[in-house]
Amino acid sequence: MKQITKILAMSGIILSTNVFSVTETYKVTLKQTDLCTDWECTTPFTAFTGSNLISITSAGVAPGSNIDLVIPSSGIYSHIRQKLSLDFQLNGYKQRDDNSGKWCASGNYTSYDTSAEAAAVNTLVTAALPSDFFKEEYYKGPGTTELGMVSYGSRADQTSLSGYVAKDSTSDGNTSENNPYTMILTPSGASDFYITTVLQGDFDFSSAMLPTTVTLGIKLSGVQGGLDADLIGSNCMILPGEPIFDYIIQ
């Protein structure tokens, strides 16, 4: 097997600071990376398995976040699938998404009037994706038993996928505000989930040459800044937001 060693699996990660959201720390556990030939990932080539905590601070990716990727000696792959833990480690504060003007801070449930108040109390917490995050009506439609979510890319060429719910067919919309390319999210057991998306440019691994560009990046930017802030009951909650995925092998 050809092998690329110490490729930074999250090489594009940056931290976001804007007027509505400040992300001080964002950590996620990467458990598997597969190269695939279709959305279903019916014949995956596993390029990485393990349990690497990808740690991000205001300076970017912390040292030690590198992983080794084994790449195939043949085949053309058009998609990538990554297994991540449902638990994210977060440290930050954000204005609530309900336009109330109130602020939530990680580590407590109080709603604050100002960003300064939230900044003074936020602490590092482990926040899991909510239990109702994966729903059949957002995946393959009502009446099915499979759980998941399709988030369509914002680009015009990211059109509805056959066999899945149509683009913009759900009540609250299913087109991403952040990601230009479509991705499918599905649960994997009780503690993990898969993200499947397209590779920007296919690479023929049957050639004698190694790819010249390998980018498997996540970037926290935009209005969300990697965080969601919602009022759940009477609790002001900080939850993992949608990052931007940037996967290229050429």
C-alpha cells in the first residue's frame, strides 16, 4: 500500500470570532476515514482507524493532531466518509438563535444580556449532538425506519439526491448556510456518527503518482462560528454548530 504519513486530518481548521459568536475551543474525536465511490459508501477503502482527539485553540490546530492515512494502490474515489464521536468539547459563547439578543455561555444555562457577561463565565464542556438530531424525515422521508440527515450544499449544482429527501423539501429547509457541498450524516451505534460528502476532484490511485493536493479540512467560520445557542426549556444551551468541510484529493 502507498502511504501518506502525518497528513493533518483537519488541516483547515480555524477558530471563529465575530460579533455574534466566539469559539475559544472546539475539539472532536476522529475515529475513521473511508474513501468511497458513492454516497452509500458500499465499497469503502479505510484510510484511517483509531481515536484521535483533534484539538483546536485560538492558535489553530494544536500539535499532535496529525494522523497517518493509508491510501489505496488502485481505484478512483469520489466521496469521503468520516466517523466522529457524537461528543464535542466546546468552550465559547454565542448570541441565541431566536433573535432575543440574549447570550449563552458554555458551562452554564443562564441567559445573559451582554457578550461580556457570557465571556466571563464560559468554561470547557462536553456537548453531545441532541438525541433527536437524526430523523428519518430529514433523511429518506416519513415512513422509513432509517435515521439520518441530508444537508444539501449551497451551490446550485448540489441538487436533490435520488432516494433521499428532496432539496428544500423539509419544513425548516435542508440547505446548508455554511457548506457549499452536500453531506449526509448518519448515526453509527450509540456514540458515533458518519459524515459522507464529495471529494472535490477525483484522483486515480492506479497511477504511479501520489496526489499533489490532500486537504481534509474543517473550518469554523461564518455567523455560527461552530456553535449553536438555543433556549431548551428554560436553559440557555451551547451546542455543536455546523463547521465547513473542505475535502480535496487531487
